[in-house]
Amino acid sequence: MAVLDQLEPQSVFRFFEELSAIPHGSGNTGAISDWCVAFARERGLEVHQDELHNVIIIKEATPGHEAAEPLILQGHLDMVCEKTADCAKDMSREGLDLVVDGDTVYAKGTTLGGDDGIAVAIALALLDDDSLVHPRLEAVFTTEEEVGMDGVRGLDVSPLKGRTLLNLDSEAEGVFTVSCAGGSRAACVLPVTRAPYDGACLRVAVSGLTGGHSGSEINKGRANADMLLGRLLEAAAAAGELRLVHAQGGLKDNAIPVAAEAVMAVADAGAARTAMEQLGEALKREYHVTEPGLTVVVTDAAAEEVPMDQVSTDRALCLLSCAPNGIQAMSMDLPGLVQTSLNLGILETETDSMTATFCVRSSVSSQKEMLHSRLKRLAEQMDGELRVTGDYPAWEYRADSPLRERMVELFREQYGKEPQVEAIHAGLECGILAGKLPGLDCVSIGPDLTEIHTPRERMHIASVQRVWRFVTELVRRSA
């Protein structure tokens, strides 16, 4: 039985529930892409699908409105797959378990994927409504947005005639996003050499952190589990000789990691344990406001493999102690806007290497390159290397925007107040699309989504209703 069938607008929530039943994490979008294609073919709509699973669906204008400027509706098909520690769901094979709780929808034990499933659902509902007077509608559903925007990079835009685009990948109702940071994925890879070491083994684990989006929530003072792990290892090393066996933490470069752990061999287990436990208590005091669930646990461990030698251990601890992380610069043009930041989102250890993967963001390209240079220098000083992938440009503010003006006027009418027009410190595909579609006029909006990229994610029903009313009227006025 459908869970959302009593919610309005029924068409939006029906499509959202249907797509939620299809696994669609980043790298696993084939099925949901095919579902979108089937939707278009069942309705006789023009559809284009590529090898990256991007989908473009086109619905010609209502008769008599063919001269209107086409309107592009855009969102992405992939979601961030995170789950609670006790959730046994295989998100690569199983759909989500949706729950209605008062005015919100969430997924039991997992992320909801409202980012950006609600965009897909709204666009499909618009395409499905034959009573709505509309211009030519061009729905663009991209893939791999959450892991470097590879889908939109490879998108063939030749079927698109429009140069006016409504992006539906924002998470705060009443906020019109008109500019965003550029970004990249930067991986520092260090070589690891291993050698036998006669010492007691300990495991240290930091967990219970709040986490969140590494762009929109980087300014909330939340702790990064990978960086805290580095501090704990430094404390243990200061208490006596130490050889690192492995360290790991985080699953996505664009999510602030909530847990990390390391195994080490030490000369003095008692001293190392005491040092880390004492620092753990200090960390709880440091982060008592933003991280009330912070937990540091030190336990005995078995050596699962030969420890790193002294040089490799020193390299690993240097990287975790000295790498920049968090806010690097605030905007001087837009008060309160983070201009440049980076997030150590994934820490991995292999037999012969350690990799720390950062999400780098900046609305100023020179500062993004500055961070690349800093990370490159740091890695090279330790005989490592920096690998930059998924580099995408910033979406620059457009002073003359007929779409923004039309939307502001409509918002005043429907809400009785002014919308908030702002730039954000997060990646949107608008920058890449603007490069592919010269002269693109673009605004990003969306309903209220809270705690995205975490299992606490919630989508607010009344907000979806209001945004749907706004978008349908915008479509009518665009015809």
C-alpha cells in the first residue's frame, strides 16, 4: 500500500514514492533513468537518454503558446546513500521505507533522497498535467551530481532550445539561489611502507557526530570525525612510540564525516589509552554545543596486518594534523557567505597507501586553485601526490535576470513578502549548464529539506505544497 497517497499534491507525492522504491544512489542510476524514459514513452513525449543515464524529456508548448520562450526544468537523479548504524538495508538493491510523521516525510534508517528526488517528482508531475497551459517544457535529469557532477559534464544539450532554467535542487523555501561556488574532489595519496613492530594494539573510534552537507552546513561549527581522529592519534604519539596500522572515516567527500577509527601498535598501551581518553573528554567540552553525541572509545585490538613503519606513520599523522579543513575565507561582497572551504570527507587506508579525499569549494576560482596548490605541496612533501577530479566552475551572479524578476513578483503575490535572493556555498549544476548554454538565465529553488545527506533528512509536506503552487503558476505565466 502506498504511504504517501493521501498527501497533496497527489501527483508529486505519487511520483516521489515511485522513485523512492527504485535504488538510485550515485553510481547506481540506471534503473531510475530507465523509469524516467518509460514515463516519457508512455505519454508520447520526446525523450533522450545517454550512456551516463542522463535523461531529457521534452513536452511541446500548449497549442497557441509555441512562441513563448522554452522553460528548462532541472534536477538530478542520484541521491546520497547514508544509513544508521543499526540499519540492515542494502541501499544498492532495496528501495526506501517512507514514513509520514506529522508535516514531514522521512525514510526509516536511511537518507530520504529528497535531494533531489523532489525535483524529479515535481518536473514529472508538470509534464503529466495536460490541463496546465505551458511553454515548451524541457526536463533535464542528470546523474552523479553528488559525486562530482559527471552527468551534467557529459550532457549533450543539443536537444535543448531554452535559455531559461528553473533548477529545483535547493532546500530552503523562499530562498532564490542565483549563484553558487565551484568545486572539485581533491585526493591526497600518500605511499605506505609496512614493517613488523612489537607493540600492543589499540583501536580508537570517534562517533556520534552530527555530520551534514559539507557546503551548506560547513559554517555550523560541526566537528569532522577524520580531523578529530588525527588529533587523537597525535595525542597517542605524544605519549609514546606509535605505529599506525590503518585509519578510516567518512563515506562521501561532500558529507561531513560522522565517525572514524584507527588501529595502532604502541609501546606503552596505558599511556596511549590515557592520552586519547583525556583528549576525548576535552573534545566533548570543545564541541558540547554542536556535537552533544560525540563519543571517543579506546579498546584493545588485534593486529590485522603489519603496521606502517615510522616514516609512513609520521606521514599519515602529519597529513591529518596539518591539512587545511573547514572554512578558509568569507565573502567580502556578501556578508555571511562562506567563500572558500574544504572538507576531508573520506579517509581510507590500503596496504601500500593512505588516501584523504577532500571536497574543495570556492566562489572565487583563484582561491580554489590556491587550495589545490596547498594540498599538492603538502602531499609532495611526504612523497605523495594530489589527484583532482570533478572540477566544476562557479555559477556567477547575473545582474539582468528576467526569470528572477518574474519569480520575485510572483512570490510577493503568493507569499505577501519578499523572497531571499542569495548565493550559496554549495555545488549546483547551474554553473556547468551556463557554460554549455550561453546566455542562460537561471534560478534555483526548492521546498524545505532539513538534515540532507544524513538519515535524519526530512521533507516538509506543506512546503512542497506551496512550492508546487508557485512553480505551476510560474509555468503558466511563462507560456
